[in-house]
Amino acid sequence: MTTTLESTGRLAPRPRGGVVQSVGDSLVIARRNLIRMSRIPEMIIFGLIQPIMFVVLFSYVFGGSMQIGGTTSPAVYREFLMAGIFAQTVTFATAGAGAGIADDMHKGLIDRFRALPMARGAVLTGRTLADLVQTTLTLFVLAIVALLVGWRIHEGVPKALGAFALLLLLGYAFSWIGALIGLSVRTPEAATSGGLIWLFPVTFISNAFVDSSKLPSWLQTIAEWNPFSATVQACRVLFGNPGVSTSDAWPMQHPVWASLLWSVLIIVVFRTLSVRKYRSATG
């Protein structure tokens, strides 16, 4: 029987290799995850509720008490706030990415995928691409909510689209951190906790919700060199929103370049670590 199978060439499909295989396999996995998400609509709904709650709470509860540019106007704070809320939303998707991969590990799907003639890293790339699609949808809905509460862009549509592209790139970069966490823990619950515990200091020790110049000097330095802060600053510049920092720190003076460099660096480092972990991980 073995001889017959070998002679007919049907023992196992052989990988095509190279970029073609990697792209094709990644898209197949991304499609699989998107179909799974569409069959669990509450995942998308719950993902939308949290950022909308942040917009409403920060805009109307804290809006009148925050001083931005010498004024405590709630309208000014809402425009200052939205870049931070957008960035927080795309980075918080990290926890979902980690939990999804941990769930696949727990169910043994990762081991099954590794047994197939697939490109290295295609499972992880497909997962992060699917998460990027979901994040794009969430960001679109959140932008509509922001417009309803008074947020506006002042530098034109092309620059605004550039800002959203930076946000999605940051979210994609952080999803690779979530992938590494998901491969490193034993349960989806642990992945969710591990994916959130470090995000809170990253997002709050930043310029997202307050002017970083109001922070103690040592925290201000951390905030100004925070990759999250660079993207928030870049978005405020591209949106034309108030609160653009006057700090001499390089990321604050060149926020668009800083945002791009930080995001690309995170992708390169954590994708490499994730693929290496994927090869040795066991369910």
C-alpha cells in the first residue's frame, strides 16, 4: 500500500515554498478566522461597546475638568481625547489576538496546523490579518461615534486617512505581541489577563488622556518615548487636533516617523519571536 501511495504521489501534498505559499497560506488562515468571527457576532459587538464607553465617559465625565492648551473647554478636550481613544482601541485588540491563539493551542489546532505542509508563520500571520480586519471595522464605527460627540478633522481627508493607517499599523504591531503571549501561556483566560496587564501602563503613561507635560519629569520621559504616545501625537498632527506636544524629545518632534519606526520594529522583533515560539510550542 505504501508503495502504491508513493508511486501515485498522493502520500501528502507538498508545499509550494517561497512567498507564494506564505501569502496563500496566510490568506487561507485569515479567511478561516474571519468566518469564525462572523459566526460569533457577540465578539464584534463587545469589542465595539468598550471603546464607545470610553468615549462617552472621558468626554462627558472628565471633559470639563481637563485643561488642554490653557482651557478646560469640554469641546477642546474631546478633540484632544479622540486620538488617544483610537490608539487605545487598536492596541487593546492585542488581548483578543492572544486569547484566540491560546484557544487554538488549547484545542490542539496549532499542532494540526504544524502537521500540514504550510509556510512557517502562516497560521500566526493569518490570525493577525483577521484581527486587523476586525480592528478596522471597530475603528470605523468609533470614528462615526467620535463625529457624533463633536470630534472633527482639520487637515483634510488625505492626512486623516494617513493617521488611521498609522493606527492600524500600530494595532497590527501590537497583535504580534499578543500572538507571542498566546503561544506562551496555557489557557485563553491567562492570555487575556497577560494581554491586558501590560497594556494599561503603556496606554495611561502616555499623552493619550492628559498632557504629558503635566506628568512628573521621570514619567514624562517615559511617556514621550512610548511607542503608543508617538502614534497618538502623529494622529493629532495629522487630524489637526489640539494638544500637539512642544517637547524636545525626538518622537514628539517627528511623531509620524517615530510611529512608523516603532511599529515596524515591534513587528520585526515580535513576529520573529512568535514564529520561533510557534515551532516549538505544544498544545
